[in-house]
Amino acid sequence: LIYAAGMLVLGWFGMRRAKTHEDYLVAGRNLGPSLYMGTMAATVLGGASTVGTVKLGYVHGISGFWLCAALGLGIIALNLFLAKPLLRLRIFTVTQVLEKRYNPMARQASAVIMLAYALMIAVTSTLAIGTVLQVLFDLPFWGAILLGGGVVVVYSTIGGMWSLTLTDIVHFNLTTIGWDTIITYFLIYFFGILIGQDIWQRVFTARDEKVAQRAGTTAGVYCVIYGLVCALIGMCAHVLLPDLGNANNAFAAIVNAGLLAASTVLTEDLLPKLRGGKQSSLGINRLFTLLTGIAVLGIALVVVDVISALTLAYNLLVGGMLVPLIGAIYWKRATTAGAITSMGLGFVTALVFMFKDG
């Protein structure tokens, strides 16, 4: 209860700082090294990676660290190679890059994929909170989801990116998990980090390019080390609790949800189209963060496995968005028709293989 109250207080401080549209969505684009490193690392090291990596360590031993390793290396690559061109654009969402390079139709098409990704990312964190409260207080799962997730919805709604930044701060065989799984993690998580709205939104908060490159790289290294530690915790849990009924409950960690990423896509990419091009106000941003949070809580009550939800999110993101986004930044011959075709085929292909293979 003290922790929850503390999060709400930080949300209130965030609300005091969020006086403009830009303050709310990207913390005024003014974070220094310490805050930037903290919020970048915490974006990746949330409920899914913590609970998920401990679960993998419990089941597969030290090789469970590959999940966080792929995420951490993605953070390093993003901040070293993509942060500089991104900061110069002074945009809010991943999909705005597509509009600048192609046309508004490409942005609208990609916003649907990014919204699905952002919602599922928020769901994974909410599920992690639920598993913790369920174990600690012997609550029914639905009650744990609504209680823990509700706190996150409130402070994300009132304070936006400033609130999230403030709350962000506060077997010994490396291949036991299997080479196919290791390769898969790099295909979806490493590349997913390069193009995820929740990650880019943190990049946009950096004061300048040097802050992003240095503090972001440090955050990436920290993520890899964090993965090793979580896998070790899972291994210890396997020794101490060998008959644990649900491996997701091997570790308890309270985390933030990625609500703001989903609401930003709605208010910056989809809503202006419906409102005839009129940009969103601070009040509209808060309203849609709240509505998105309610939707996330509803999905979290239906979905139960953290890693499955995380993998679903990154499958859709990488399948639909990687090629057109990298093409928009680095390939001069990329076209709107090619980008939209790539999005559609990639998204559908990801769905087909998930349906076929699980």
C-alpha cells in the first residue's frame, strides 16, 4: 500500500510538470543522463522481462538470460545508430517517420499495427503486477489485476511521460534453452526494440544526442546484466521451490505498464485523422490514456501468460513494421506502395505462423 501510494504521489508530481502537450508525451524533450538511463532501462526491464526471465531461469537455467540479452543489445543498437536521426525529427510516434518518408496513408496503416503492439506490451506489465499481488495477498487473479493495474492507469493518466519517468527511477549451460529459441529472441526482441513505440518515446525525451548515446548504451549493458541476475534468481527458485505450480510466480516484481505508448499512437496518429487533422490537446491525451488503460485491464483479465503476450506483441511489431521503418530511414528508393504492402504481408504472415505454430 505504501508503494502504491508512492507511485500515485510521483504521478501527481508528474502532473505538475506536464503543462503542455510535449511535456505530457515526451517529458518536454529535456531528460538528462540519469533520468534518461533510468527510464530507458525500466522500459525494457518491466514485468514481462523480470517475471518472464525468472520463469525461464526456473525452467531452463542460466540460458534464460537470452531474453534480456536480446532486449539489452537492441537498446544499445537503437541509441548508438538510430537515436541521432530520430531526435532531429522532433516527432512523437514511430509512425510519423512513415508519414514524413511516404504519405499519411502509410502512417494510418502502421498505427493499427503499433496500437496492437503497444496494447499487448501494456498487458504484459499488468499481468506481472497481477501475479505479484495474487501471490503476496492471496487475491483472486481478477482482483489483483484490477488493483495493481488500476494504480498504474491512474498515475499514467494524470502525469504522462513525467510520471512514468519518475516511477521508472525509483543448470549452468548458456544454450539449454535451445538455439532455435535464442535465434528467435534476437529476431523479434532485438529488432523489436529498434522500432517499438514505447522505446522510441523514451528516445524522444533525451536532451541531446550525446545523452541518448551514452546513457542509452549504459542502460543496454545494464539490461544484459539484469537478465543474468534474473535467470540466477529463477535457478535459485527452482532449487528452493522445485514443485512450484506456476513458473510465472517464481519471482515478485512490481512494474509500470506501457499505457502511454498505446494512447500516444491513438491521439497522435489515429484521432487527428478522425477529427479532420486537428491535433490533440492535453485533456484529450489524458482521456485516451485512461480509456486505453481500461482496455488493457480488460485484456489482462483474459490473457494469462506473460511471455506469450510479450512474444505476440513483438511478432506483430517486427513482422509488420521493421522493413518499412528501416527502409524509411536508410533506403532512398523505398516507396509508399512498397511500405504498405510490406506492412500488410508481414503482419498477416506473423498471424498465420502464430496460428499454425503457436
